[in-house]
Amino acid sequence: MKHALTFLVLVLLFVLPVVVLVLVSLAPEWRFPDVWPENFSFRGLTYLARHKKQILTSLSSSLLFSLLTVLTTLVMCLFPASVFARNQFPGKALLEGLLLTPALVPPMTFAMGLHFLFIKFSLADTLVGVVLILAMFSYPYMFRSLVAGFQVMGEGYGICAKNLGASPLSVLLQVELPLLMPAVIAGGSVVFLVAFSEYFLVFLIGGGSVASFTGTLIPLLNSSNRSLAAILTLIFLFLPIVLFLIIDMALVRVYRKKGMVVS
Amino acid sequence: MSWTSKHFLGLSPLILPYLVLFCGGVFLTFCQSFGVLTPLPYGGGALDAYVKLMGDPSFFASFFFSLGVAAVSALFSVLAGTFLAYRVWQLPRQLATAALVYKIPLILPHISVAFVILVFWSPSGILASMAHSLGFIQTLQQFPNVLYSGWGIGMILAYTLKGIPFAMLLVMALLVRFDIRQVQTAAMLGASGLRIFFTIVLPRLAPAMHTGFIILFLYSFGAFDIPYILSESRPGMLSIHVYNLYFKHDLARRPEAMAILVIMFCFALVFIIAYSKIVNHLDNGVRKL
Amino acid sequence: MTKKCIFLIALWAILVLPGPALAKDSDDLLLDTPFRQIQEQAHDTQVRWYMFGGWAHVNDWVDTYVAGEMKKQYNIDLIRVPMDAGVFINKLLNEKAAGKKIGNIDLLWINGENFKNAKEAGLLFGPFAQKLFNVKKYVDPKSMAHDFGYPVEGYEVPYGRAQFVFEYDKASVSTPPKNMDGLKEWIHSNPGLFTYPQPPDFTGSAFIRQVFYAVTGGHEQYLSGWDPDLFAQKAPLLWDWLNKIEPFLWQKGQTYPKDSAVLDTLFSRGEVAMGMSYHPSHAQNKIIEGSYPKSARTFVLADGSIYNTHFTAIPFNAPNKTGAMVLADFLISVEAQLSKYNPDKWGDFPALDLARLNSEESKKFQAVDLGPATLGSDILTPVAVPEIPSEYLEALEQGWKENVLDK
């Protein structure tokens, strides 16, 4: 059956690594020629328990700046996306292309130039600086998602609300934003993942003062302490999944309460 | 419609940071490559850094190596991802949810994917152990040199593992809107599976594939995370070269690091424009269904 | 009205104009303050210590023992930040050029060319070393006068001593080579089982310095200072030696391990048969950690084994200089050095002058069991040779890239 082949490929490519990571986390000394680990030990887990404070700090720091980045990109892109989705003006295509370039060019090219400026303005080594730089190269995803969301939504609801006397601001915030939620979630998920898994920019601008989960993981990847590296990677995998599930469930509940159809 | 003040106001939350941070950052990179606005007063001439780079064969080696790694991994990701997305799209309902596992590498950070490749492909790793138990090799030295051969295969594998789900995501978005009845009609008329795929489905997916290729190619070209774990000594990836010049040598070499970044930036722009033009040109020549 | 203006102008002049001078003044004031007072001022503060983070056992020792003692004795919150020395020097250079007067690094773990670059660029606070109680009492001034041949002048405080050793597995290599020629022969007869971390990694760079001493006739010729002609004359011998062994290295020398952590992993996983480290107790640490086999041992070559002292220093813009001085003083205290010497914790050799210890303290140091993998000072001291002046170090690292890597 041709489906079986597809499934085999999917499992080999995407599930097997996770299984192997679980095994490595429990068997740090697993090496050639054992196809299945010989000795299992909890060394990785005990190390994790001993350092839980440090790991939790870096994890919460990463969560914090990633969520702040999502918020920042939302604020940056909300109005502009509505302008783009609903208006035509000369040079629109060019402007759109220009606005999407920060996601395409290597971030190093503008972050390293900016670094010195950040130091001068005391933005380096701060959470604000890190959030700014992350927002700068991940906003295109939020932008595209919001533009698509506005286009799908159409102007009908807004016009209706305006006719009923709502101010433009409350139209945007109370009528359109809730309808835009799927697009916000879609764009926000990408921005969150990009910010959460970023190492270099946080290292460059954060300068050691802004803890990050990737920063804690990196020295372990080349070391012989592979089980801890595997455990942290698995946390990296399951945390966003849990987060997305929570958001999904919360969304469903909110929509159900408001009597809106879940799109 | 033309520009109104409402447009300016509406676009400002994005345009202002864009100008200050992105354009400003690129501008500063350019300046520093000419020795202007560097942390320490720069003694050399404006084009010194560029002249030095042009005369350095290891720069060109790194440049073309980065191009090669990026091109191969992006191409393979897009091709394999498209085909796999097509197959997944054809799965029956019950299996479709299970197929969501393809999103796993999307969630993992690049450094972890590099780690996975390391665990699988290093001479003391799992695939070597499997080869041993199947009798192909006796000692770990006999395991083929995948990660350290000088061809960047380790990085290509890592970028591909990350890239296939990304390409699948982009392609699935188009497939979802595809009318499966077209495929069924063609099948009824006697077209083989491959024929259907290449003549009916693939042209529709082309936009997503092109977008995917551009994004993946440029990302692999200039990213730092995966090469930091898997890069080989020579030739090295350009981003590692820049990192070493920026962090590990004295500040007098800062303009060189910035010059490399300027070249990378210009290349990225040229590539985007050229690729888009070529794709448009090809599209116009194709009869639209 | 005019009186008010004059008053305001005078006030502005007093507050604003002496700004830059004030920073220097406060440093001078601090250097004049008696250390007892500095210790009191440091209570209940936070100290940020930036140091190389690639060794997990060292990180553990700092996070548990040092942080615990600082909290107990001074109620100081110690925050360890992992960062390579080259990277934090770069950071400080950027900050100095940007005019950032208050940074966020209090103490640095530093030595060698990084110290020289930092001191020459005016990145360090000092001279403060002689103020510290433990320095006055326990450190031999001669041992802290020079760092890689460069005068320290009280700008850094000794922290520990290291000496370069090679590592091997007794179970697979029965007799390790005795000198550099022997090593070359061993590499030729055991292709693919030896490699060294890519310079400018700390350990890899030390390895090529070892070879440099051995193949160019010893270390004394370099100690008088940087001589570019001497270097130009002698360096080709080194490049020749390294290029000749390259095809016999791991992966045929096509790639070198990125840093010493990668080499450690290769050795522990059996992909290479020898490791190396600037710390004599590194192998024992790894055995205790469980990554190295219990039969791992260390050896030195008769041509000489480079030793050096590593130090702590305070940046010019440290936000908490008093706290940093107290931490530096604690690290060179007898209890801290004893704890550090214990191979269960780190095994780093003490930077104290053991002759200045009283008999009870001496006994404690002698009682430390270094473990089977660490060589004792009876073997290490006879072959110990001093480090090379740092200009040579930079020339060697750059030369390695041009003559060995890029060839």
C-alpha cells in the first residue's frame, strides 16, 4: 500500500530522532557498536535536578522574551497590515517586498552593524534590546499572516460597526482583532518559535546578561554530557507543543462563549 | 488611490522601526566596512577591507562553499518536501492527523537538529552501530566520513531535516485549496500517478516551491546556528568566518567582518531580484490552465 | 537674577564638567580605601563573574561552593556568566569605545594574551592586587609579576596553575610516547587516532606552542621578548612538522575539532586514542564524571610541558568593584584553593606559595588525593617550561591558519 511507504518515510525522518533523543537522555554513554544502549543511567536527570534553578531561569527568560517579541510584532504590524490589505497606493508591491526583506537577508548583516549602536544607547545586554532585534527579523511572518487575515475578513464587519457609531480604534480593537485571532495565532506561533529557538542574536545583543534556553543548551551539544543535551532538546520540543495546545483550547473556549464560529 | 496622511500614520508603527533598526543597521554595517564609525579609530583606507578580502582565497572558498551547501539543502528540501506533502495530502482522514509528526523539526531549534545529525551520523553514532551489526563495518574508523568530509554533508543533512517540513507546510497550504476532483478525473481518463503529479499538481504548487526555495536558500547561506555545531575546519561557512573576525580577533579587523556581511547582504538582494524575475519570465511563457 | 544665573552655572560646572574625571577619582578613592572597609561595603551586593563556560565541573564548583561561601560569608549573590575570554574582551572594547561607564561585568577569568590586550586597551581596573589580604599573605610576588612574559603590575590576581598534559587510555595504548619525536612516530603508525583542537582554541593553541618549543630548540630563546626575525626564522619548522603529520590525523586532517570539548567527546567515545588538556587533573575529572574510561591516564613529553598561571581581573566599568575584589580575594584564600585542588571538585593546582602555609594548612594540601590519572608534581615540575610572550602566541595562531589550515 502506497500509504505505508509514506508513513515509513514520515516515521523515519521525524519520529525516529525523537525516540533516539529519549534513549540518549537515559543512556549518556551509548556509543558504537551498540545499536541499543547497554547501560541506562539517570545521570542526565540528576544533573537536571541539581541545576533546575539555572535551567528554569533560562527557560523563563526565553519564554518571556519570545512572548514579548510576539506582542511587539503584533503592535508593529496590526495597523500597517490593515492599511496594506485594504488600500492601493503607488509603490505598494515594492514597499511590501522591502518590508519582507528582514526575514530573507542573513540577520547578521544588520544585527552586527546595530550592535555598536545598541551599546551606545544602553540597549545592549537588556531584555528590551533582545526583544527589539528579534522583532526586527521575525515581524514579516506576523505581517504576512495579518495581511492575509484582513483580506479574508473583509471590510464588512468594520463598516457595519462604524455605521453603528463605533470609533475607528474601537472598530479595530473590539470588532476586527477578535476576528483576526486565527491569523494572529498563526503569525504569532511562527514568531514565537523563531524567537524561542534563536541563539546567535540573543547571544550578540544580550551579551550574557539576558539568559536564554538556547544559550544553556549550546555548550552541552559538543560536550560528552549528551544526555543533558538530549533532555533539554526534548523540553524544547514539548514546551511549544504544550503551549500551542493550551492556546488552542483557550481559543476554542473563548469562541464558543462568544458564539462565534471557529474558522 | 494615492498616498494619504492616513496611510503614513497607519504604516508608521512598522516603517519607523524598519528604518531605524533594519535600514539603520544595514547602513552601519556598510559604514563600518569602510572603516567609518568603528569602535576604535580605523587607520586604514576606506576600501582596505574589501581589497584584503578579494585577495584572500579562503574567503572565496567559504563563499562558494556556503552557496553550495545552501543550494543543495534548499533544493533537496523543496523537492522532497513537495513530494512528501503530496503523498500526505492523499492520505485518508484517519491517518492525516498522525502525519502531523512532520511538524516536529519545525519546532526544534536549529542547534538541536544539528545535534540530532551528530548523534546519528558521527563515526561513533547510531548509524555506524547499525552498519556494524549488519556486518558492513568492523571498526568505527570504517564508517564513511559523512560529517567531516569537507563537503558540508552534515550541515546539508541538518538544513534538509529542518527544511523538508518547512517546504511541506508551504506546499500543504496550496494543496488544501486544490480540488482533488481534478486529480481523480485525470486518473479516470487514464493518466498515471506520475503524469498527474508532474503535469497537473506541480505547476499549481510552483509558487510555494519558489517561495520555499528562496527562503531556505538564503537562510542556509547566512545562518549561524547549524554551522556553529557542524561546521568543518575548511572550507568553513561564511557566517562562522564573520563570527571569528568579529569576536576572536582584535577590533582592527572589524571592517573585514563588516565587508563580508555587506557582500552577503548584496548577494541576497541580487538573488531575490534575479530569481523573482526569472520565475516571472518562465511563468509568462507557460500557458495558464 | 544674575546671582541666580551664576549660581546655576556654577552648579552645572561642578556637576557636569568633572564627569569623566570623577570616574577616575572614584577608582583612586577605592584604591586608597583599606581592604577591611571594602569588605564591609561589599556585603549584600551582587557580583557578576564572566568566565569560560565549557567545563561543567568548573561551573559546578563555582555555582555551588564559591557561590555558597560568598553568600555565607558576605551575603553576596554570585552570578556566573559563561563567555569566552576573547568574546568578553571584545565586549569591553566595544563598551569602552561607546563610552559606557557602567557595564555589567564585575570579575573576569583571564590570562595570557587576553590580559595583555585588555590591559593595553585600558580595559582593566587596578592596580588592586596588593590590597587583598590573601595576596599579601600567601602569594609569592615573583609568581604574579608576569603573565606570558607581560608585566601584571597588580592588575590581576592569581587564581590557579595549569600545566599541559596529554591523555591516553592505558587499556589501548600500552606505552605512551616519551618525547615529541616519539609522538610523531606514534601518529604515523596509528593513523586517524590523533588530533588537536583548531587554534585559536585555548588547548589547541597550547598544543602548537608545545610543538614549537620542541622542534625549534627550546623555550629560552623566546623569553626575552618578541623578535619578528627569530619568529620568521623558526616558525617554518613548526609548520613543516604539523603539515607532515596532517595526513595521519583524525579524518586525515581535513577537519579539526572545533574546540577542546569536541576533542574530549572524541576521546571519550573512542574516535581518537589521545586527548590533551591544559589542566593536569582534567582526565581524572572526566573519569569521576563518567565520560572517560577508568583506565584513562596522562603523560608529559620530555621536551617540556608548558605551565602557566591563570588569574582574575576587574574591568574598568565594573558596577561592583568592591564585591569583585572581595571575590578575587576569596578565590586565592586557603579554603578556596584547597577546595579547588580536590579532584572531586576541579583539581586545579593552587596558585598559592606553598612555602607560606603553616604546617596544618600544608598537611591538608599534601593529603589531597589527586587520583590515578593525574601526575604528581614530582613528574610535572621537572619538565615545566614557562609560557611564551603573547606576541608569539598571536603570530602562531595566525600563522597556523595561513600555513597549516589554508594549505
